[in-house]
Amino acid sequence: MKNTWRFGEAEFNYIREVLDSGFGSGTSGGMNNRFEVAFAEKVGAKWAVTFNSGTSTLHAALHALGVGYGDEVIMPALTVISNLSVTLAQNAIPVFADINENTFNIDPDDIERKITPRTKAIQVVPIYGLPCQYDRISEIAKKHDLPIINDAAQAFGAKYKGRSITETCSITSYSLENSKHITTGDGGIIVTDSEEYAARMRKFGSLGYAAMTSGDGRIRLNRKVFQDPNYKRHDDLGLNYRMPEVAAAVGLAQTERMDFFLKTRLDTANLYDEVVKDVAYLTPQLVPDDCESSYWCYSLRYLHDEISWQDFSDKYVEFGGDGVYAAWALTYHETLISSGAWKRHCPPLYQDLEYENGLCPIAERVQPTIMQLVNNYGSLEEAQPKVEALHKTIQYFG
Ligand SMILES: Cc1ncc(COP(=O)(O)O)c(C=O)c1O
């Protein structure tokens, strides 16, 4: 079946522009630059830098903040593995903070409890599109002079106290993988108001080219100088995480259409809300009054005493619902950690570290009960039968 809503004329036109240009230099980045400027404006940040994933963006953020050997990085226990992976890649120490039982977001009080003299950064994750408690987190961060990395992979367009969720954080990262509000197939984009961080991240996402700046990805600013045999190109570490121009073309068009994608997810979430509102054993993720979720998915806790999570999920699919997704296992429960394989990344540092069960008791209790319902439809007409399937499942089990 042809997908008619995700990509439109604009995407094809911008791709054609890139191909018609014959690419030119792989690092000239005309379309990347246009995408960055449009995206930065859309989310209310000064600088944006494109990447090939929402994991490489996070890696660049840690690099830009100078996180390195033996530094501690705080992150929620319930999140994607990427927050851990990039921390290990920097030979830093992951520190897990517990979550709030109702919002599933990182608990600011536990962040504060976990801060030590070795803490170098705090990664927060507005999970499923729900903003974190940014004021409280910023207060803690300021008190301890720590930067906040806001992993908003799932939270395009989310608002906190009526403002963009980028405002109180040093750096905000987005994934453009294909389940996200806007997508380039795979990709990432990161924003900041700091010129210095933007330049460091851009260099890291390329090959550490000296000529790169916060807003400019070109490396041959002066051909004559660049082609001088004595010219030194690289003044920082870079891992070549760049976004291809064709992907940036899609990203630019998707940014222009972002409001449509946001509205459709919000409207679909409202439909789910209606269906579950009087069902005692289904507790939707709590959206505090000061938050506007962008509902990457529709999440809830499944608390039925007699019908198992799996039986409910199977019946939902039988009635025509899309699959129910389980929440990620807590990061410190992943095999990467429990098998000890993670220690190979820096044996002298990690040898004696263990992450015991019971570390984040709320997250441990909440994670097995979470259900994530698909919220990524092109229209309410498309969403309606899926929501109806949930209604039928609830009626079936009573
Ligand atoms: C919260 C969060 N952060 C980071 C990522 C990583 O993004 P990517 O898959 O683009 O590397 C994801 C998932 O894709 C995510 O959900």
C-alpha cells in the first residue's frame, strides 16, 4: 500500500534539488544547513547540527561538554540504551536515577541524591513525549554547576510551562529514526544556544575539521589555503556521524510539516484518553498541568489483577489493534550490563562497579506494567479502528 501522508511533494522536490546539484563536495552541506536553520527556528534554539542518528547526537553532546574518563553521567533507569552506550563510549560512569511512578520521567529528587563530586552531566529524557520537570532539574543543575542534556528523541514540539523544552537545557537532542514525529529514515539533530557547544558538536560529527563553526559545515572555506601542502585540517576529534544531503532534504520538508504530525498524534491520544478514562486498571501516563506532551506513543500502566499483560495485548491485536509495545527493560537490567560485557569497554574503571537489583525501585515496579500503543497515524480516520479495538478489548475483559 502506498504511504500517502508521511512524505509529500516537498520531500520529493528537495531531494530532486540535491540530486540535481550533483552533490558537489560531500561536506559542503547546503541542504543540511537549510534543514538546521529551519529546525533551530522551529524549536526556538540558536544552533542546530544534523547527525546520522539520535545516538550520535548524544555522543557529540557528551564530547562537547568534555565528559571523559571516570566522569559520572546521571540518566534515568528507564530509557533507550543509547544514553548508556554513549556514556560508555566516553569511558564515563553511568549513574541511574529513579523515575516518577505516574509520569515515568526521571525523578529530580533522585537526580540530586545521585550527584557526587565526579558528576559531569545529567541526561534527562522526556519519555514518550512528556516534558520532564525542567524547572526543578535546572535548579539542581545550577546549584551543582552541571549541564543538562535533554534527550528529546520522542518529544518534538513538547512544551513545558507553555515554552519550548529546549529552553532550560544546555543541549537538546532529537532522533529522526522512522518512528519519530518527523523522520529522515534514520538521522538525528541536536540544538543548543551555545555557539561553543555547537561548533564542538559539528566538528565531532564530521572529522574534527578546523574550519568548521557553529553554523557552517563547510571545510574548504578558502580553497587556496586548504590545498596548501602545509595546511593542517583537523584540530579536534571527529567520528564522521554526518547526515547525508538526501536525508537532510527529507528533514527540511518534514520540519515544514511538523505541526501536522504533532496535531495528528495529539488528536489520536485524545481518542485513546476517552476510551480508557473510566477503566481502573488502565492508568495513562500522567500529564502534569504545566506540560504539553507530544505523545510519541500513547502509554499507560496495565494493572489488571487477573488478566495478564500478554493476554490483553493478544486480544487487542485480535480485535484489529496494532501491537502493544512493552517498555524497554531498565538499562541496568540489560544483558550488556548483567553479563558484565560492558566492562570490556574500560576494564580498569569498570572492573569493580556493579548495578544491583533494587537500585531504582519505582522504575523496577513500573516498567513491567507499561503498555505503549501506536500513535503514529496519518489521520483520525486511520486511528479510529485501532482505538475502537482497544474499546472492544476493554469491553471483552470487563
Ligand atoms: C529517547 C531516545 N533517545 C535516543 C534514541 C536513539 O535514537 P536513534 O535510534 O536515532 O539512534 C531513541 C530511539 O530511537 C530514543 O527513543
